[in-house]
Amino acid sequence: MGWPLRMFQEEGFYFVTSRCFQGRLLLRPCLEVNEVVGGVLAKAVLHSSGSVRLHAFTFASNHFHLLVWARGASLSSFMQYLRANLSRKVGRLVDWSGGFWERRYSAEPVLDDTALVGRLSYVLAHGVKEGLVETSAEWPGLTCLPQLLGPARRLFRWFNWTKRWSGRTSEDLAAQPGPFAEEWAEPVELELAPLPCWQGLDEEDKQRAVLALLSEVQAKARARGKPVLGARTVQEQHPHTRPEHLKRTPRPLGHASTPQALLELREHYRAFVSAFRQAAALWRRGDFSALFPPFSFPPRVVPGHLSRVL
């Protein structure tokens, strides 16, 4: 069974999720992993040349969430760059050479301001709602919380492996500093964009709004009355660990504060799928003038003479 078709908007907000292979703890937080992840995320945002804006993020031990604004299908290339570099660089740190990601990422449209704030609250709840730490600030992984409560810009290091490999033979590399040596590190700035519904607020009001969300998150956690694992124990887990049980729930089509908005999104998606399938049928028969919906990708077609051989 193929993946559901991905529908991008001319511009819009998305809640993005990507999970590690088999739910393994390959992103388990530590200083080195946080620095590499921060550098890769910052570089991916810069690489998008303004077509993707980052509003919130959190990296758990086996998955991550992003809240982004993106133009057209630019989220696709952004995520390809981000996930490929995370798999190479974090994989090198944790000694993992196999597949890094379990499946393709999900990107669910976020349709209104209330839903955007709800997704931000969900991001801030990570670590607390799972019973790993008591407060969001205690989560040892990389999150947007310091940037929401302080300067929106944060400096990381991007380890430029192209610079390390350029003009060198395998023998030269053996004598060179390791892949995470300071010689290859370049400073890169990660900027967090404010939510559109908060743009009219001054910094103190924005921080009060974030603190209110944190209070709600922690109140819900206290009401459960369960002991927490603790940040130290989280960091002591081996990154190759495979959890015995993984939470698997259907991915929603989108996020909105009203049922009507979700209904309209579903109808729009059905029309998109119908138009895509009609164009794809013509495309596969060799009619390459078929018109696909905006920001979609035509299917791959094997030329006729090759298909006969195959």
C-alpha cells in the first residue's frame, strides 16, 4: 500500500513529525547530540532561503516535532536536507550506520491561530506528558523553550564535512582531525519566528503567554500523580535501545479549532486526490502535458522500451 498523497498549500503552517527507525533512541539527548542537531536545523532553515520559517521545535529521544510556515512544496526539500544530515551526523555520533528514520515524515496543516497555539503547547509538553521530567525546562534535549523565554536567535556549530573531505584522499583523512573537530565547525544562527497571532505583543507579553502554556502542561502532569524518570536517567539510556511499546495513532489530516474547518480541509484534499489521480493516469499513458494540482509531484514513469525489458 502506497503512502497517502501529500498536499501542500501555496503557503501555510504545518506540524511536522519524524520518528527514528523502530522507535530507537537515536536522538537521545546529550551535549554533543544537541549541538549537532541544532547546527543541522539552523543550516536547514538557512538553506531554505526564506521559504521555510521555524516557529517551534522539540527533539525527543526517538522523534522530533517542528511547527513551521512553508511556501509551496519547499517543505519537501527542507525536510530532505534536515533528515539526511541528521541521519549522517547524529548517526556517526551514536555509532548507527543503518536506516535512521522509520518512515517518511508527516506534515499536517495547521489552519488557525488557536490551533497554532495548541500545537505549540503540545511541543512544550514533550518530556513532561510522557513522565520523563517534571517540568519542560528540565528536558535535556534540544527545544525551542530557551528561545521563547529569551533571545529568539541562538548560535550553534555546523560541522562542515565538505570542507573536511575537499581535496583529500582516504590516507589524508586518516591523519586529519575527527569529523566533529573544531577545525570543521562553523557558527550558524538559528532564529525562531514568533507565531503570527503573537506578533503584536511585546517580549514580556509573549513570555507570559508561554509561561501560561507551561503552567497548564505541568498542572496536567501533576494531576496524573505518577513518578518521573528524570533527566539523568534519560541521558543514561543507550541510543540503540528499542522500546518495548510504541504509541501508534492515526495521523490527523490537519489541526483546526472548529470541525467545519477540518471538514473543508477534507473536501479540499479529496478534490486534490481526484485531480492528481486523473493527471497521473494520463501521465502513465505517455501524455506528459497532463496538468497536476499545484505543488504536487508527478509519478515516476519507466520508459516503454525499458518497461518491456523489466
